[in-house]
Amino acid sequence: MQSSTRRPGIDKRMNPTQETKTSPHIAFIGGGNMASAIISGLIKQGHPATEISVVDPSAEAAARLTAHHPVKVASLPGPALAQAQMVVWAVKPQHFKEAALQSRFHTRHALHLSIAAGIPTRSIAGWLGSERVIRAMPNTPALVGRGMSGLFAMPGVNAADREWAETVLSAVGERLWVDTEDQLDAVTALSGSGPAYVFYFLEAMTEAGSGMGLSRDQSYHLAVATFVGASRLAQVSDEPPEILRQRVTSKGGTTYAAVTSMEQDNVKTLFVRAIHAARQRARELGEEYGG
């Protein structure tokens, strides 16, 4: 895997953000929560709202978008898409193929960035008639600018295209390139689905606290602050999580009692199994909707 640090030797002439003094036009196919988060981040970064357009058949989604962002929203793909230098595919997997076939004649010159779960790049390239395809897997903390996105690029994507995709996704958080596309299934299982695991444990900790005499609000506050603080400590520490855990697990103490109980119940083994199940489902989605 590769980090998202900027690579030396990038041909700036090929990057649309550098190529002209005007901002490139970015079109979003799908205007749901993730698209809205990226649009909001782009505008905060200084990208003009006039150079962002959205295609979404839902009148509700269009109303929600335009209530917060002065962007153009169309109900169906059309010739106006030809102005887009990047197309961000934010549709549900089951709708991707239909939307792509409707749009392909207007978008062949564009860089395509897909954030649709499971759909393989070979299918996207075939539907769109283009090899300039990057597939990304963001997660819901992108809604508050703290997302984590895994990215994979087809061979037809050049260094400037990669840099541009990073710039767009930096609007909602961090990025990490993977070397093979099947690794995106692991990204989906770890970080894509990962917020749900955190919320699951927050539910359990809140339930435990309220069962021990604290209010649900008190329990939830303690649990959330603990996750935030522990995550930050892990982020800035050079030590692996095993060592960080051991530092708060004195033998015979309260943490030791809790960890021992979880180990006796095989919590870690079951958790790892659950993540593997998520990866398997990601693969199945690709097979189901990528044909």
C-alpha cells in the first residue's frame, strides 16, 4: 500500500487544477450524503460552486443539495455533462450500470472517480468506454471532514489524475492508495464499514454504563470521549496497539478483568471473523452488480 503523500516528478501540465487559471468542472452522478459531503468540502477549499453540477433523479435529494449549495442539479444525464473534466460516481451499486450507459457518450474525455461500493474498475471502464478510472472507498466520517478513503487506479490513470483525485478526496479527510484492486475489499471491510463497528461498541458501552447506575447521557458521553481520546493517542503514538493496551492493563486490575473476560469469550476472534464477512460481501457486491 502507498501513502497519500505527494509524489515527486508529477507533470503539472496534465493536472486540470494547474492547467488553467479557471477551476475545472466536476460533475457528480448521485447527490446523496457522501456526494454532498465532498461538494461541501470542495467549496470550503475554494472550488467555485458554479463549477460543480449534480445528476440525481430524486427531487428530494435535489432540494436538499440546493438548499445548502448553489450547484446545478439535473434529473437525468445529458449533453451538459460534456463540460465535466471529472465525474464522481456516487450512485448506489445497483444503479451504476444504468447511469453509466446513459452518460458514457458525454463523459469519455473525463477522469472518472467512483465511490460506489463493490463495483470493479473493469466494469466501470467497460460501461463508460474509458480507462481513466479511479475507484475509491470513503467512509461516513467524511460527513464531518474526518473520513478515510482507500483508492485504486487503473493503468490508464496518470500521476496528475491521481493527484487530482487526492485533492478532491482531501476535502473530506485522509487518503490511502492500494496496489491491487482486491485490496479495496479489505479497505471496505476495515474503514468503509468500520464506523459501524465503533458505533456498535459505543452502544454496548452506553448500555453497560446505564446498567451500572449512570444515565444514558453520561454513559454515552464517557464512551464517545474515550473512543476519541484513545484514537488520538494511537494516532500520535509510535507504539502498536498491543503495547498501548498493555500500558493500561495492570495484572489483577479492572482493565485486566475486562480484557480477560473478552478473551475468554473469543471477542477478538469473532470480531476478525465479522470483518472477513464484510470483505466477502464486498466481493459479492462486485460480482452481483459488476456484470
